[in-house]
Amino acid sequence: MAKTSERKKLTKKLDKAWRNHVCERDNYTCQWCGVPVEGSNAHASHIIPRSNGNRLRWDKRNGLCMCFHCHINKWHKDPVTAGGWFDIKYPEIKSYLFEEKAKGTVKFSISDLEELLFGF
């Protein structure tokens, strides 16, 4: 039971570190509309959803900083348009992500999570 709670704590830390890295890398600017974002309006969105493969969950290239409006109303509610936009704006990242996704999912051990957390 201790390992489960330890794993959950590390997972939360990694999620937060990943989110912070994505928003900092994108200079807290929505990559879709170009508006500066801050606080709860700054969303770090996964390109390949977390549910589609743990291999890419914390990959720094698997995220974009977006404002709430673009994240919810464009990225999630209109995935066909979002996919076309992403293909045009980030073709090299798309290639990388889909190659990595094709490798399949990976189960992370606690030591893997620690390495990811402290490797940011």
C-alpha cells in the first residue's frame, strides 16, 4: 500500500512539473491564438492524450500551452480542425509523437518516475 501512495505522489509531482515546463517553454502564450495566459487560464494540453499511452504522458514534446477557450472549445470540441491545425503548425513534432506512440505503452516503476521527476 505504501508503494501505491508513493507512486501517486510522484505521479502528481511529475504532472505538475510537466505542466509547468510546457507553459514555461511556450512562454505562457496560447499556441493557438497567441494570447498571453496566466493562472488557471494557462492550460498545458496533451497532444497524444494520457489515456492513449503512458509512454508520452510526461514527454516534453507532447504538450502545448493553451488558453482555456482554445483548449476546451477548439482542441477538445473540434478535434478534426485541431488535428489539421497541429499538422500544419508542428509537422516534425507530429511525426515524432506518432512514431513514439507506435512503440506501445510502457509501465513506469517508481524508480522510473523518480528519474523523470528529477530529470526535468
